[in-house]
Amino acid sequence: MSSNQYSNIPPGWVGGFAQSNPQFEYPNPDLSSLPMLDNMANINLLERQQKVTWPEFSWEAEKDAPDPKRCFVMFSPDISRIGYDNSGRVYSIICPQQGTWIPGVGCMNVEVTVTGQGGWVDESSKENTLAADMMVMGKVWFSPSAKQSPFVQNIWSKFSNSNLPFPSDKANAIKVTTHKPQNPAQPIFPVRKGETTLFESPTFAKHPEAWGVGNVEVQMGPILKTNNDYVDHFNQLVLDLHNICSGNMLQNGNILSWNVWFEGPTLVDQNEWRSHAELWRDSIDADHGSPTGEGRPPQHFDGTPFHPVQELVDEKLKEIADWVAKHHPTIVDGGSH
């Protein structure tokens, strides 16, 4: 961290929320007394923020293999941020998005969407800077470029003609459940100070110039069902395709970790925050990157890029096309098929 990082805290900081309950304290903060808050419900209480300029994600491309070929990718900068009041109580956490390139199709957007959060920030502490709990949902959908590809257009037209939801935008995204690692019954998981201790990050994924850093680990679960067997099966095939091309980022059972490297605190403009949150709630114009800048594509520890096996991509594309051609319903009544 920079030597002057604590000399430029903007005015208004009061603090005290981190110390308001002894259970909140490190080394093992217990935040279970805090309710899980909706990200949009308390924007009028936000006074301060820290932007995540470097959201560094990591996961195992080959889970349980002797060499799991861990991937490291930086999602798009300055989508993610943590917002809190002058006492340090957290009221909103926005997580980032990134694109995954599908050869022959285009880009698929992936987002870790926060569905509940609570915690504290302490700007005056050089050691215990934050602690929070979160719930998230993984979301995957076709970007504008993918929707221009003949492959996607052909399938999309079948869905449209049958009034079936198609993952063409965030509102109809494929939803992937998550939980605390090794505890499928617990959807709440911790965000804690410092870098993850599960593995060592390469130099290119470290940012010593940052104000601070926190870490998160969450385990992927199954797809959230839509109550339509046809749509659920199709969504699973598309998620399988995404996993082939991303190195199994959202594979059921895989643990997705990320180090969140923060900029220094700034004051919140509530109108700007609301506009920012609304933009990324819809994400109507994101495409293989984002308006806030490109992230960094997946690499292994030594810096070599991750490349999907083209034969596996081609096989999955054929499987999807063949399955849709064979099973697509001609009449839809809104139930399971």
C-alpha cells in the first residue's frame, strides 16, 4: 500500500460502526446480527465509497486435477464499489462484470450479482480496514455481438416464436446459485481484509499502489431452475459452453475467489451512484469488456493465456444446435416440457 494512503481521507469521516459490537472485531468478525440489505434500498444513506479499480478473480480450470491450472482474470474496472455512511456501516456493494469470448459465437457477459450484503469499513485503521458478508448470484447472458451471430440468431428466433425466455439480456440471464465454500446450505459468505490465503497470486494480479484489499471466496452451485424443463436444459448446455471457454469459471462445485483492490475513499454523489447501479443492473451496452474499460483475459500463474480447446467448443455448439432442432416445442403453455 502507498505510504500516504491514510493522509488523504476526505472530510466527514466519523467512524464507530466497526466498534459498535464486540462481535464485529477481528480476528474472526461475526456479522450475523446484521441483516442482509438490498443494494438499491439505502442509496439515500450512502455518504462514502471505495471503488474497486482492480477486481482480480481466480479459479481452477481443472478442478481436483493434480495440476488444476488455476486461472487469473481481472474483471472490468470501476463497476464494483463498496458504499457506506460516515460511521462506516456498509449499505451497498456492487460487483463487476466481464466478457467471455465464445469462438464462432461472440461474447457472453458474466456478472457476480450481489443479492444481499452488510458489514463495516474503517477508514482510520491501517490493519482492520473492512469486514462484510454477502450473498451473490452468478449471471450469464449473450452480449450484443453474440446476438448478431447466425448461430445465436437462429436459436433466439425459435425461443421468440415460442414465447420462451432466452438469455439475450441480463433480465433473462442464466442464474447460477452460490454458497459459502463447503456449506451448500449457507448462501451467506464473508468478505474479509487482505489477500486470499488459499493460493499465491502472481505479480500481475497484485496492486501495491491500491488503498486496500479484501478477499472473497464463494462456491458455485447448480443453475437456478426456471420451472420450464426445456429452458433449463438449454441454459445448462449454454453454461457448459461458457465453462469450456472460460476455464470452468462457473462450474458446479468450483470455488471462485477474488481479491478486491480498492482506491482510496471518496464522497458519494447519490444520484451518480443510483445511475451507476441502474446502468449495471441492466447493462444494456456492455460487450466483451465494458464502458469503464477492459479487464484482463484469463491467464495462468506464469502469464500464459488460457485458451479453450476448439474441438470441445465445436462439439458443444453442435450439441446445442442438434438438441434445439430435435426438442424445441412448437406450442408453449408456460409449464414444463
